[in-house]
Amino acid sequence: MKIAVCIKRVPDMDVKFKIAAGGSAVDETGLKYDMSDFDGYAAEAALQVNEKGGGGEVTAICLGPDSVGETLRKALSMGIDKAVHLKADAVPFDGYAIAQALAAELKGGNYDLILFGRMSIDSSNQSVGPMVAELLGLPCVTAASRLDVSAKTTGTAQRELEGASETVSFPLPAVVTIDEGVARPRYPSLKGIMAAKKKPLEVKPAQLGAVTVTVTTMELPPERNAGRIIGEGADAVPELVRLLQTEAKVL
Amino acid sequence: MTNFLAVAEARSGEIRKVSHEAVTAAKLLASATGGEVHALLVGAPGIAAKAAALGECGATKVFVIEHEAFALHNPEATSAAIAERVKAGGYRGVVLPASAHGKDLAPRVAARLGVGMAADVTTLAMEGAAIVATHPVNTGKVLAKISLTGNPAVVSVRPGAFTPVSAAATAAVETVAPAGDPAASRVKTTGVTTGNTAKLDLGEAPIIVTGGRGLKAAENFKLVEDLAEAFGNAAVGATRAVTDDGWRPHSDQIGQTGRLVSPDLYVAVGVSGAIQHLAGMRTSKTIVAINKDKEAPIFKVADYGIVGDAFEVVPKLTEAVRAARANR
Ligand SMILES: Cc1cc2nc3c(=O)[nH]c(=O)nc-3n(C[C@H](O)[C@H](O)[C@H](O)COP(=O)(O)OP(=O)(O)OC[C@H]3O[C@@H](n4cnc5c(N)ncnc54)[C@H](O)[C@@H]3O)c2cc1C
Ligand SMILES: Nc1ncnc2c1ncn2[C@@H]1O[C@H](COP(=O)(O)O)[C@@H](O)[C@H]1O
């Protein structure tokens, strides 16, 4: 199958963020970057579809500044065949502006399947995938935790709801956004890393849409009170119950 | 007049609580503009009978579209219906719940209306001509204040963030015909598997008791289930270690890749407190942790921590909670 997977480069979340001077962005000093978690699942899902389904071609697309080249190389080293870098000085927060640029690139690409992450781990809008689908007039399934497109012209998926899950069927070509559960991303092998250096990485200007949603300020959430250990073992239970009644007032 | 539209959500013939929250959030905006809140309810035949209750939190009118093809989630026809209603009613903005279904619909609606959107917001207000909202980013470690200048504005509101205010009022109900054929959608929901329907939903429970890998085996979840039952108004959650091992369904998972919850009380039993787990529960009002390792990161966020063996502490706690509630 001809598959496209849209990946975003995001900071590693295992840090304490600082707000940059100006107050409307995170301070990037010292941050490490990688492919957004769900986009890794999407990339793996794309590779597995073709490994199980008798071949095809997977293209990874990433919109952002020059640094995203590194993230695209990682995708290539996982086994993805081609990469497209849609170059923009900065990635806007507005998912619709991003969706328009991705849709412009995907249109006419004759993809059977276009995969996205369920959400980007930094801006967490959960919107770019379905917006692209609307712009391209394609059927769309969001947050798939299972995906089966082995029938080639139709697919089935499972989605997790609050306390339930649902199954869906859809025709191809289609847009699917990937939740965890579909596939855990593989680590690039040394051979994969070497091969990636020779794979095509095309750079084009991003045709971003007009921005109507902006971040005006960023702030850190109020700190929780420092954790408190009230005791050890079952002996601490009466004190816990007392605190739940008198302090937390939940009992 | 500057009116707002709230999208209500029905499942299995009932209106979900998140619908009232969406109306409440829309009402905040409408109060600022001096306008009204209308609601749109799409569901299987019979759902109209439930619509008037949306008046309790401030909707003056509910538009209802009934069709067999809306019995299960029908994203294409539903998002088309919402976009049509927004255009027909000339609303300044539309508010959806950021539920599993709402998160699926909102971006489709925004794209159909040709505007950007704000997702999963926790506050909402008018500021001059713009709509401003708070949206947690970077796994909840940073709060972004968002300004929406598009018209109409599309927002989805985080479950639990807008507490419904109720007054004894009913909304006028107007049944309208679907625009196209809702049965013609390409994406079709073929089935829903529900766990225990009698169970309190994680998003609605004021108390959550979560079990982690420290419980050692699926059958030991009886321990946290008993504690939840003792509280009376509690739901049981799980970590990914637990859902991965199949001890609990994925739909019970709390964290970055599971549910985001913010209950009054969160009790973590045998949970280490990995950042991906904390991302889903760190905004809980009170956090209790029971873990045998005093270095476990969960203790950094716990208001009340007990260092101890869950198998010893939890049964005692269950007993004490039962006794405390019996004496009330
Ligand atoms: C991309 C990504 C997304 C993720 N998303 C999520 C998510 O959404 N939700 C999530 O939960 N995780 C998520 N994870 C996994 C996360 O990193 C942790 O692996 C997971 O939360 C650990 O679960 P746990 O606390 O149950 O298990 P462990 O980390 O194994 O902790 C078990 C704890 O139990 C304690 N213990 C053991 N025996 C006892 C006893 N007898 N009594 C009391 N305490 C005991 C131990 O001291 C330990 O602290 C994600 C990971 C990745 C990489
Ligand atoms: N700058 C980007 N470049 C490529 N893909 C992106 C970009 N931003 C978002 N996406 C894709 O859209 C998904 C959802 O992002 P979001 O709507 O921001 O939560 C991501 O998981 C990616 O698959």
C-alpha cells in the first residue's frame, strides 16, 4: 500500500519546563527532542501494514524548522522509505493552519492510507488528522487502538470510549489517527541508520493556512503541595481516615 | 444577538453528563455577550424526550435530530449536522464536550466551518472580540492561554472542568430533519462493547481508586474494588502496566495515553507514579498513595502517603472507611 504518516517533532516531557522570556512559549534551552509518541506508533503501524500486506511504500511528512530533518532521518532509519520536510520557521499552535499545509502536500499523492498520531504530545490538540481528512474529503477514523486494513479496499478499527470501546468499518483510501495499542515503535537498527542516509528527504516550503488560534501566554500550573508521608503500614490508617474527614473533607 | 451552540452527547439512549458541562461552558460565553445558549442533540428515535432537561443548566432551546443511523456514533453525519446548525443559527461559537466522541467531532466541525479550534479547554471567557481559553499542553505540565479570533469559534471542554449549575428550567425542544441521509456515512460504527454499565464512569466519579502493578495479579484487584465500594461513590482505575498485562481493560487506564481525570480524591495503590501516569491525574484535588517503596515518585505528589504493603494496608483502610461512613 502507499501510506503516508505525519509526524511531529516534540520536546521530551520528562523535564520541568520553564517559560521563555516573553511569556508565550516554553524555554527551549536544554530540551531534547524526538518524534511525538503517538506518531511513533503511527510510523510503526504503517511499516507493519506493508510488512504483513506484501509491500508498498511509506512516506513520512513533518512540518517544522530545519531541526525536524533529524526526526525524519529517525523515521527513515526505522524503515520508512521516503521523507518530506515541509519547511516553516516555526510550527504554529493552530492545528488548522498546519492541516492546510499537510493537506496541500498529501493531495494528489494517491495514498491508500494516511496515518497520524491521535494527538501531538506537546500541543495536544487532537485535531490535525481529522482536519486533513475533511480538507481532502476522505473518510476518517480517530484514536484507533486496533487497525486492520488487510482487505486493502476496506478497513476496520477499534476505538476506546469512556468505559467502553467501539468497532468501526470504513472504505480506503482513508485517514486514521493512531492511539497506543496498535503497535509499539521499533528501535532503528544500525543497518537501518546506515540505510537512512541514502534515502530521499525532500525539503519544500510549507503552505501554512492563516492562523486564527494563538497562544497568548504560557504558565506553569500551580505547584502541588510537596508530598507528605503520614506513616507506615496499617498503623497509619486511622490518621489517614482522620485527614480525609477533617482536612480533605471527602469522607 | 450573539448566541452560542452547545453540542449534547447521547449514548445508549441517555444524555451524558458532559452535555450539561458543554451547555454550562457555552452559558459562560453567552452571559458575557448577553446572548442565549441553544443545544443540539443528535440521537436515535426517542432521544427528544430527554432533551428538555438541558434547560436546567441554561439552554433556552434544544434542536433535536433523530434517526436510526444516530443510534451509534456517526461522525460524518453528526459533524455535518453540527456545522449546518452553526451556519443556520449564526452562532458566535460552538462548544462540544472533549469526550471520546466530542474529540472526534470537534476538529471535523472546525474544518467544515473553515476555522481553527481550541481543544480540551479548562477555562473559557470572552475578552473583547476574542474568545480566550486555557488548554493544558506538554502532558499537563504547562498551561497555555489560547486566543481564538476565528468566527465562529469551535472549542471542546475538558470533562469535569465546568461544573453544571442547575436550576429548575426546561428548554424548548424543536425536532429538525437531518440534512442528508445519515445512513450514507462512509465510516460506520458496527458495534459497542461495554464493560460494566452499572459502574461509575472514571470521568464522573468524585473518587477514584487506582491499582498498579504492585497488586501483582488480576484477582487482587478485588482489594481496590472493595475499597471503591466502601467509599460508595468511587470508580476503579488502572495504570498502563496493568492494562498491558490485560488485568483491566484499556478503557480503565489513567494517564497520558488513557483518561485524564481530576476527582476530589485519588487513591493510588501499588502505583509507582511514572510521569505518563501523573499526566492523567495530577490535577486531582487530594491524592493518597499506598506504596511499599518510600522512594516511589508517587509520594512526591501525594497529599497523604502511607509507606506499606497494599495487602496489609488496603483491607484495613476499607474497613475504616466503611466504619466512618456508617457513623456519619
Ligand atoms: C509513551 C508512553 C505512554 C504511557 N502512558 C501511560 C498511561 O497513560 N498511563 C500509565 O499508567 N502509564 C503509562 N505509561 C507507562 C508508565 O511509564 C509506567 O510504566 C506505568 O505507569 C507503570 O505502572 P505501575 O505504576 O502500575 O507499575 P510499576 O512502575 O511497576 O510500579 C509498581 C509499584 O508498586 C509498588 N509495589 C509493589 N508491591 C507492592 C505492595 N505489595 N504494596 C504496595 N506497593 C507495592 C512498587 O514499589 C512500585 O512503585 C506510558 C509509557 C510510555 C512510554
Ligand atoms: N508539524 C507537524 N508535522 C507533521 N505532522 C504533524 C504536525 N503537527 C501535528 N501533526 C500530526 O497531527 C497529529 C495530531 O496533532 P495535534 O492535532 O497537534 O494533536 C500528530 O500526532 C501528527 O501526526
